[in-house]
Amino acid sequence: MPDSSLPEESPVVAPDPETEETAFMPLEIVDSFPFVETEYGQEVTLQAALNRDDVLVNYQWQMDLPAPKVEETDLLYDYSEDLSTDYYFPYFDISEAELLEMNPDATWPGIEMYLEANSLRLFTK
């Protein structure tokens, strides 16, 4: 008679080769293309050998452009520390161009934006 105080042995099951999980292998670049300098408009083919054949990889490349130079300009309007730098033209009966024609030294909050937009001809008379 079996002793009930002993745990029952579970049968040993052989692993099924179809369901057996394989160890995870991270995707790595084995061999890559060398650094290439090109000119605008040139066609370039980039290739990289991977350590796995069971995955599909799309490549994306980016072009590093130097940051545009920002010209430092002197402020024309005297902004105090707590004053907003938002654009505010305080006159309703005349335009900015008319005011500057009457008084070339006139200023208002955001006049720098007006002058820049005017230099780009965003305003018409």
C-alpha cells in the first residue's frame, strides 16, 4: 500500500520540439556601412548586416543640419521685467505704418515683430 505521507511523483514529460521556446536573441548590427558624406540630391544606399534572418527591418536616416544663426537685435521698446512681450498696437484709428510715418521714433510692445514682418513684406499698404 502506498504511503500517503509522501508526495506523488509527477510523470516526466519530454519537451515537444514544436512548442519548445528558444532563447531570446537580441537584434544587433553585425556589419554596417561606413560614414558617408554626400551632397544634396545624391542618392545613397545604406546597408547593414544583422545577426538574425527572422526579422524584417526598415531603416530611417536623418540629416543633421546646423542650427540657423539667430541674429541678436536690440529691443526698440523698453520692456520692464514684468511686462509681456506680446504684440500690442495701442491705436485703433491709425495703422502702424501711418504712426511710423508721422513719428519714426514711435514704439509699442512687439514693434520688433511688426518691423520684421514688414521687412518680409507680410503687410501691405
